[in-house]
Amino acid sequence: MKYYIIAGEASGDLYGANLIQALRKQDPTAEFRFWGGDAMMQVAGTPQRHIRDLAIMGFVEVVLHLRTVLGNIRFCKQDILAWKPDAVIGIDYPGFNLKIEKWAHEQGFKAIHYISPQLWAWKKGRLKGMRRYLDSLCYILPFEQDFYAKNNMPQATYVGHPLIEIIQGRPAEATLFPEDPRPIIALLPGSRKQELTKNLPGMVRLADKHPEYHFVVGGMSLLGKAMYDRFIDPSANISVVFDQTYRLLSQSYAAVVCSGTATLETGLFHVPQVVCYRGNTVSIAIARALVGRRINHIALVDLIDDSNVVTELLQQDYNDQRLEEEFRLITLDTENRQRMLDGYRRVEEKLGGTRPEGANLDFLKSTGASLRTAQTIIDEIKK
């Protein structure tokens, strides 16, 4: 069968690579055409569009890049019509993918969405349309089960979170800086240029105050080295490693993390963290108006546990004084570190992260979210 897969962000690229492998396992004749990044390229060849050209986040930012967005939509529709896949599968990236999936359904293609939009937080009005044009929706957060049950979405299927199989199945890797005995502090400023611009400067100033630690930025090569050099002086107490975030987290004592999937990744590596985020003022104001009081958290670990597992410093609260205070709590306060680690374990259990003693990657791949999602997709196509 032929699968057209669209991932528009770094996390979707990672999930897409695992999904492609799971689909091949169940469908040896599978053919793929995709939008994605380096992870998907390693398993499926050249993308139709690379995620480096797609990562636009925020209401204002989308308007500023509207010509590019519309051009991508037009190209995607033409490409799907020319290739005629058995299914069009959007991975997260809802602003783009839901438009394509609606159109694909109207053209007679199976329309499947993997990683639910945060409808429980905002844009619940999308549900009515999604019921009509999505043949299947695979969602990954445990609290979403109650939401979709209450809102009559029979084609919604809970598949579990793909990060469990990805992170728990990783082999041990060599130490990043064997010559430096200082504890490593991971700095994860985001995967988009606008996130980097807003969030990295504060992290750099924190590093300048603490020579007792080795601060390491988890960089992304798709943004380019020059982008990081704009903010990091060569003499600063900071190193940058590219495309090795998981290796970095596996060796870190603590982390300062831009809100997003990285907050959950950091939690699953059991690394105490402070979550920080600065965004476009207008975009944030619009988002807050839409969300209202429906959610109390933005960090995934807090959302999943419905508690304050980690501290979230957002907009004006993300300042040098508050960051310094919270940094000391995650590095020097043993009781606070343990409280956070206990919260991470609860999150892991809620995501189904427990497995038999000694079980390895083969066990995870035979029971994980990617395989369940692949089976759901194949079953839908065969209907």
C-alpha cells in the first residue's frame, strides 16, 4: 500500500520515522512519500518538503509567512493527486495537516491524523469538522481518552505515547565530554528560529553565573550553526552539540527547557528541569484568550500529571531573577529534585511506561505506540 505522510516539526519527524518502520513491519510492500526531516530521511529517502522549511509557530508568524504556507498547501495537494496514495497521514502540525486531511477526504483518500490537536485546550470547534472528514484519529495522551469519549468521536483511538518506546529503548552512549568532570546542564531552547531568538539569551546569561557547571545547548543542525553563534560568545561557559539531544539528556544533571515536547522528553530521562518560554506578545495574548481558564499548565509533564511537577516560567515570569531562583531549586535542593523525580515516575506510569524486568527494545517495538498506530492505519485502509 502507498502512504503519504506529513510531519512539519522535529518531534513529528521522529515519530514519523518510527511509524514508517512499524508500517513496513506489518506491510512489507509499503511505499512512502513524505514531508519530514533527517530521521524520516534515514528510513525512507528524500522528503517532498523538509521540516526546516515548515516550522512556523504562532498566529502572527503564520500571517507573516502566509505566501509560503499557501504555496506549500497548493504543492501538497498537487503531489497527493499525482501519487494517489491509499492514505494521507498527518502527524501533529494541525494548522497545516487538518486542512490537507479535509481536502484529501473530499478527494476520496483515506484521511488519518496521528497526534491529536490540543482540542481540550482550545479550538474545540474543530471537532465537528474532524468527525466528518477524518477516517481515523490516533491520540497519545491518556487524559484525552475521557475527552474523546465525552465528545462522541468514535474514530478516535488511544495508541499510547511514542516517546516511551523511543527513549526507553535507547542503548547507552559514550560520554560527551570525558575531559570535563563538571555536571552537565542541558539547555534546550526550542526547534524553531523564533523560539531560539526569544529563549536562548536568558539561558546564556544563566550559564555565565555558574562556572561550576558545564552548560550544553542541544542544537539542531537544521537551524544552522550561525544561528547559535549569534547568541553564544566563543569564550562563554557553553558548548553546543547538534542533533544529539537524547544523548545530552541521558548525561545531564539538570536542564532548562523551552516548553514543548522537550519537557516530556526531559522528564522521561528523569532530569530535573525548569520550563521557560517567551513568544511573540500578540500570539501569546491570542492564545491565552482562546484557552481562557480551561488549562492550568503548558508543560506536558504537568498536563499529564495534572499537577505542578515542574515550574513554568512564561513571558514576563521568564526573567533572570526567577530563572536563577528556580535553577538553584533543581540543582541544590535535594528535596525539590526528589519531588520532581517522583512526579516523572507518575507521568511515566500514566503513559504506560512500565514493562517487564529486563525487557529490551524488541519488547517495546512489539507493544508500542508506533506499532499500534500502524495497525490502526492498515485496518482503516482495508475497511
